[in-house]
Amino acid sequence: LRKRKARDIYTTQYTRTHTHTHTHTLPTPRPRRRNAHASRLAGFRPSEVFSWYSCVCVKNFKCGVQRKLHKNIQATGHLRQSGMAMRHLTAATMGVLLPVGVLGFVVLMQLMASVRGHGRLMDPPARNAMWRFGYPNPVNYNDNELFCGGYAVQWEQNKGRCGICGDAYHVKSPRPHEAGGQYAKGIISRYYTAGQTIDVEVELTANHYGRFEMFLCPNNNPRQEATQQCFDRYPLLISGSREHRYLIPRDAKKKDIFRYKVRLPPYVTCTQCVLQWTYYTANMWGTCANGTEAVGCGKAETFRNCADVAIVSNTGGGIPPPFVNNKSPYLLYYRDYRAPADNNIFPLIVRDQKCIGAPAFRALPGIDNWCEINCLRYPPNCPEDACQCPQECVAIGEYAGQDGADTYCMDKCLNYESECPPDRCRCY
């Protein structure tokens, strides 16, 4: 009776004229044995179990395809809870639905299940990323993953709420990246003047498009965290515009660095201001304000970082005071002899995210952990013959060339304590 009722619900939804999906959580039926050969063809192991049904509905498809996905998806990202399952599709997945076919689509959904964007604010250096510039702040190996606890945690458990600086809202105060927390030491990473146009740098290690927004709060108390109401009063406008949202270009790479400029408020000064950066991804399929459905609408996966800065009064002549110097006193420099002799000195910034033992040392017990600790520190001690820090990942095997598969590999492999499937991804 339950299945018949669900089938009637499905039937009423097929008259829509656009590509869409529906997820219905049904009671878990009694487990049945499944042909092992068929499981392998679908890309799953017979021993894996999962407790929800998904129905993929496409225009002109008769939605009779119900496949029990035999996958116990890890409790991370936007599929942490079964009720969230295939209701939120990535843009890449929707693009490959028709050419892959229904069976291939189900396999691809298993591959894409935990894909999520990753990024961090690098200029001004955020609390989570300060260690990369030599500031005396603890190393945060997951500094590109301040995403409000994950999609399901934010939207299901915490009802859309997020910590001020990207921590999960339900975490007890002080949260790790808020005042009093492990990474919020009150260290000023940049000094500015009121009304100054400042540089912004954002590094996305897994680009899921969308937009960046920045806000400022004159807090003046490193022991007390700023409030969202304070941030909302001071949006930072992009230089040369009246817009505070920076849209990621569609031609951006899967791993990219974005640089732009914003204007500080002309009359705000502070000994400690908190600059809040928020990244709303655009890879989710949801309902738009006008009632239609599209990629980038609905509830977005959200990232947040906070940076501590100071703003002094302008001297009146448009020239910053002499003590306003944005060079980190902890930053080291190195000489690259491959560059021209008159311009071969560069700041040492740690940009690696994942380091493992080189092939010649792979059999050595503990080499991956040694490389992780010694390469991801400041200054790094990372011998090239013993360790390698991959920067790119591509899909291989049956997933090679599929839209979104490379991003999946970037997400799964280039993170601290990552679970990189060697039969699906190759990193270099």
C-alpha cells in the first residue's frame, strides 16, 4: 500500500516540462539477497547497504526505475542524511544525465555523493589560514573546509544556521574559529586605512561556482566575537561598483585563485575589526524564488572564514600612515634562480593541501603521516625525493571524461585524511 501511494505521488509529478528529480524516503523493506554480478556492474559491492530509495524522473522517462543504492554514504557533506539524498543534484550531474543513461546516472550519483566545494580566504589571511603565512597560529589541516558543518548539518540539523566564522552552529562556544577558540587568537593579519580599496584573494581547491560576499564588523574586543547584526551593517562593495557580491566566472578552473578589490567604509576605524567572507556555492539543484527549479537555486552549500584586521584614520592626503604595512612580520622569502635576476625573490606561502610519500618511499611505514606533518607547516620541511604534494586530480577508468568526475577526485583526494579511490582517481 505504501509503494502504491508513493507511485501515485510520482505520477502526479511527471507532467512537468523540465528535467528534475524527486526523492521520497520510504520505509526500509526487508533486506533481500542481490545478485553479486549485477552489483558489480552497477558499481557497488554486494556487502554494502543503504536504507533509502531514490527515483530519477526525467521528461519523457517513465519513472519506473527504482534502485536501492547499496552504499552507506559517509556522514559528511550534503548527503549525510538520507532524506536529503538526490533532491539536491550538482550541476555537472544534471548535465550528464541523458548521455550516461539511467544506469550510468545511478552509478555516477554514487560517485558524486560526497562532492562539495572547498575554499579559503587568503588575503587578508583568515584565522584558519594564517599559518600558511607564518603567523603564530595553530595549523589547521582542514582550513578549506569551514562549511558550517556540512550541507545536511547546516540545513537539517541546524535549520540553515551557521557559525559566524564557518563552524557548525550547534558546536558549543567558544567555537574553534570564534573568539576564545583554538584558531581565534586576536592576531591582526592586515592594517588598513578608512575608505581604502583593499586586495582580496580567495583560493578554491574545489570550485563549485557561486558567489563571494564580504562584510565588516568594528568589534574592538578580541575576547568577544562579533555578531551577524554588526556584519550586516557594513557590506564591502566591490571596487568600481555598487555590488557586494563577487560572481565566480563560468570559465574558472576546477582549482583556482580569485583576486579582486573591495572598498572599506570611509568612516570606520577600529583596533580590531572582523572581516567575514562567505562563499555560497551554485552546484545544487533547488527551487528558485519564482517557483521554477534550476541549478544554483534553493539552499546553498555555505563556507565562511573570518580575518582580524585593524583600520586607522586616513591622514587626509590619501597616503596611508607609514606604520600601515601589510607585510607579515613572520613571512619568509626565498630566491628562485629560474626567474629573472632582478625579480627572483618571492614570499614563502604554503599552498599545499595534501602531501604523501613519494613512490620510492611509499613502502616505508608512517611516511604519509611524516610528509603530512612536515610539509604542511611553516616553514615546511618537505624533501622532494621523499614527499610529493599533488596539485591536480583527474578521474580514470569508467569515470574518465565524465562531467564533474574530476571535481569529485579533487574533493576526495586533495584533503587532509582524504579517502582517495585509486581505481577512480589519479593525482599528480
